[in-house]
Amino acid sequence: MRDIAVTILGGSMTQRLNVRMHMKKLMAHPNAPGYAVAKDQATLIQMRTGKTITPLPASQTTVRGPHPSLQLLDEVDEMEWEIYNASLGQAMEQKNAHGENVLEYIVASSTWQNPEGTFTQVIENAREKGMPVFTWCWRELLEPNGWMSQRFIDNKRKTVSAQMWHTEYDLNEPSAGSRAFDLDKVERYFINYPKPIEEIHKGNGDHDVYIWEKPVANGLYAVGADWAKEQDKTIIAVMRYDLEPHRMVKLTRINRRPWPVMIDMFNKDTQLYQAVAEHDGTGIGNVVNDYVDYSDTTNKFVMIGRKRTQMLLDYITAFEHGRYNLPLIAKDEENLGVTVNPLYRAHRAVTVADVYAPGKWNSHLPDDMAAMALCHRAIEMLPTPSRHDGTVPSDGSVRDVDARFHVKPEQDITVTEGGVTIVDERYGAGNDYLVSANDSNDPWDAGHL
């Protein structure tokens, strides 16, 4: 380091003391630069140049004060998200004692304990913004390059549980036992879709749309929407369910837009795909419901209590039985703010507590998961839209009920009067009715109805 101020933020008071004791041991090493230390206190190490190294506990009061060049955060998973977020304002570029300008630098590290904890959010934010993520474990600390012996590693493996070894020492993801989905099924049913036929990316991750399929004749579609505006995202998922497994045809992820704009997107998807639809009717969703169209095929669902839990369980069961194939969405090098694999990560992140926490309907449940569960409910609970509603099929084909009016007339049974072709079907195969200008046998003549 080039003579800079440093703060070390621990996830708890105990962690802060651990960091301080570790620093004390380092300074007691024979090769440590003890000559550069002017003051060595429990809460502060001050160098002769005036720069300090300060261990801090994780609290709102302490994280907002100092502004060093280097900020080190340890055991981030033990911090509350609000404290971690507030602490990011600490690091600032400064000049050191030599007049050199030192840029701000932040390092956040932790073992990964909670699949929905603070460290999970830190990692996801780093990946979304294209920042580097580094991992290391006991292998980097083995002798002769490190300080751990193979004997110590072998003994430690015997004294801790397999899951603790997996998480704490191998530094893998948190326990799969707390996940709501079978992770093997998540890996199996998330697949590489063909390249979207259309993509929209605006606002550095605030407005992303993927379209894999335009509406097709006789296709059956369902829409699920989870509403949000500021921190979270509004997710609108469109699924085609006349195919097994069901497949996604459109995904919209948007926030920081006026409510009429987002509601209009939902209404347009419902209309374009002639879809059944279910949306979150909790909180602001109850107000949104007054502005959605097509109330006969669109329903609001209040995501509270036992019904919410049952809805999530129904979707999880259907997914694990292979009824859905969902898309993997790779990193977009041209739009680094776009979320990478949002659906995949949402399904991996859902915990059992998220499903069985009716009093916390919106605490941690990922938005993409909520939208998919609502879409599944629409498929299961709402009536399938009729395809015989009097409209012309979008592919230009002829309905069965209209086929008799589209028979190509033969030359010998047609006459032309005033430029209008008249077909006399007394000579046709049916031989039961006549279409002409003035024949009394015309079935459409009011006198014969």
C-alpha cells in the first residue's frame, strides 16, 4: 500500500475484534514495519504520516463517518443489507503523504452462508455490473506456499460436517437443503433457447425485453406479472402452454417507469397473445387491478397466507415434474447492466422459508419467481380462451364454419350480373339451397325464414 487510510468493517463486533487481533499478530512479526507506527490502540493504528487503519463494527453510525481510500469489508454475509449499502459511500480518492493521488478501492469478502443473504446480493450486483468476483479456499493456503499443513486439512475435514466443509472450507454456495427447488431439476429444465427474435435494452438494466416467439394461430398463452417500481422489478412473463413442456415466449423486466406505462405493457401482452393472465394483487397491485383490461380472462391474486404458499408449491411441483423449460440468459457484452440469467438465479435462490412465510409475502421472494408462479396459476385456474370468437385467424386460414362460403365455384354454375358473380348451388353437391339475386328459394329471403 502507498501510505493510505484504511477502514476495516466487520460483520459484527466479534468479527471486528478478530480483525484487530489478526492485525496485532501481523505487526508483531519480525519483518513488520513497526517503525512506521506512531500509535497502536485497540480501535486505531496510526502511522507516522498521519494515515490510519481503523477497524469498525457494522452499524449505521460507524459506516457513515470516515472516508479512507481503501475500504475492506469482512464477513459481509453477517451484515444487514442496509448497513452494507450505506458503507459503500466511505471510500474516496485522496492524496497520500507523498502527494500521490490514490483512487478509492473497496474489497468485500465473506464465506457464503445464506442463499438469500447480503453476500448473495453483493455477488449478484457485481455480476450485473461487470465487476470482478474472486474465489479462494484452503487450497491457496497449503504449504509450502501457505501456512496450512496437509495434516491440519485432513483433521479438520474429519471434525466438521460435510455441509460445513462444503460451504466454509471449499467456499461453495450455501446449503442446498434450504432451497425450495431441487437444484438438479433447475439445472435440467433451464436450457439454451434459440436467439430471441427481438430484444430491447434501455436504462442500463431498468428496461429489458426478450421475445422468442410472436403469437401463432391456435397457440395457448398465459401471462404472469409481479409488480414493483423502485428497488425491485416488475416482471411480466408470457408462456405458451399448449406445448409440453411449456415454454417462455416473452419476458419483460422493468422498473423506474410510471405505473401507466408498465400496466399498458401487461395489457398489450394479454391482448396480443389472447392470453389468460394473473397478476399480483397485493398492496399496490390492488390499485393496479382497476387499470388492467380483459377482466374476463385476467385475475388478481393476493399473495398472503396459505393460498400464497399453495400457489408457490403448485408451481414448484409442476416445474420439478418437467412441465416447464425456461431460458438461460447469458451476459450481454454490449449491455453490461442487464441482469445475467435472472430466471435461473431466482429459482436457485428461493428458500423454503420464502415459500412458507405467509406473513412476509414480499420480503425475499424473487420477482421472477413470483411472476412464474402467477403465470402457472393462470394456466391452471383460468378458463382457456375460446378460439371460436368470430375473429379471423391470424394466419389467414378459413374457419370450419365459414368453409362452405369459400368453395371455388365451377364455371358452368355461375353467372355474372352487373359485375357480381352469383353461384347457383342447386347444381352443386349439397343441392339444398340457392344463393342468387332474386330467386324465391333464397334461404336468406325473409319470407322463407
